[in-house]
Amino acid sequence: MSQLTTETVTEPVTCFEDDAQRLWVSTRKLLAEGRGNVVSELAIQQLLAAAVRLYANKMDTENRYFSPVRDDSGLTVTDVAVVATELLRSVDLSLFDLSMWASRPREDEMIDRSNG
């Protein structure tokens, strides 16, 4: 079994950051050209699942909250509603269950309330 070194741990992260930037630029270009449909369902599924898992993991492990999208993402309310609805359906999560989950206070909100 190989030993983990700082180099083996940081290299994928550096590559990931570069790949994410390239994907961001490529996606914006494809969509601007009206060619978003050329990307396969599998590629979209893999990217979305990876992004969701990374986002949830970062929030959980760092115990902090941040916007899941950039301010300049160009996402519309319709984009978010379509994806959120299908994400809920894909894991058989009802809106009622989601509302119960969403109504729980965040840890940062609990701290703010206790200081008030």
C-alpha cells in the first residue's frame, strides 16, 4: 500500500480547482451558443452528484454555511426550481419532509438568537 504524501493529497485538489474553472468557462460558452444539449445525461448526473456531495460535505465538516452558487452564475428561479424538484424526486423526498428539514435552525442562527 502506498503512503500518502502532501503531494498526493494536494495534486488532485489543484487539478480539481483548475478543472472546475475550465468547466465553468466551457459550460457558459456552450449555453451561450445554445448547445447545452450536446452534454450527455451521464456527464450531467456525475457533475451534479459530485457538486451536491462536495457542497454538503463542506458545510457539514466545516460547520458553516455559504451560497451554493456564484453571484454571476446566471441561474434563474426556473433553473433552481427544476433541479430542486428533480433532486427531491430522485431521492424520494417529499416537500413536507423537506419543509421539516428546512425549518430547523442553522447553528449560526441559534448563536445569533442566543446573543440577542
